[in-house]
Amino acid sequence: MAKTKAKAATRLGRDSQPKYLGVKIFEGQKVKSGMIIIRQRGTKFLPGRNVRRGKDDTLYAVKEGVVKFGTKGKIRFDRSRKRAKVVYVE
């Protein structure tokens, strides 16, 4: 007879690490050049004035200023329209 009941199988250490995505600096906050504003997968937010997009779609500030969020009308390849969220630094 077993002393303890059988337990569920373990994951054996194959759980992936969290990626810490999301908005890092919110509207109205000050940024310096090079500071990360948003970490994202894909282009949920688009870069506006004084904001650039990194190779992993991270948005970062190019100039010092205050972060602003807005929307912009975007036309897709099939001629349909989409409201896109845009990040600015002013």
C-alpha cells in the first residue's frame, strides 16, 4: 500500500517566463528620449509624432516631452476603415 495518494504530473520546469507587455508610461506623464512608452506584440498602438517603433513593436520616445494618446482613421488594403490608437510625445 502506498503511504500517499498519487499526485498530478508536474510541468517539469517548462513554463515560459512572463513578457511584461503593456503601457509603461500613461498620458500626461513626462518622458525623456529613449524611454519605452508601450511594449506590445503587433501594432495595437501606432507611433505618432516623436515616437518610433522598435523591431519587437515596442514604442519609445525620440524627444523629451509629455505623452498624449489619440485616434486616427486608417484605411486597410481592402478599402475598409479602421480607428487606430496613436501615441504622441509633445
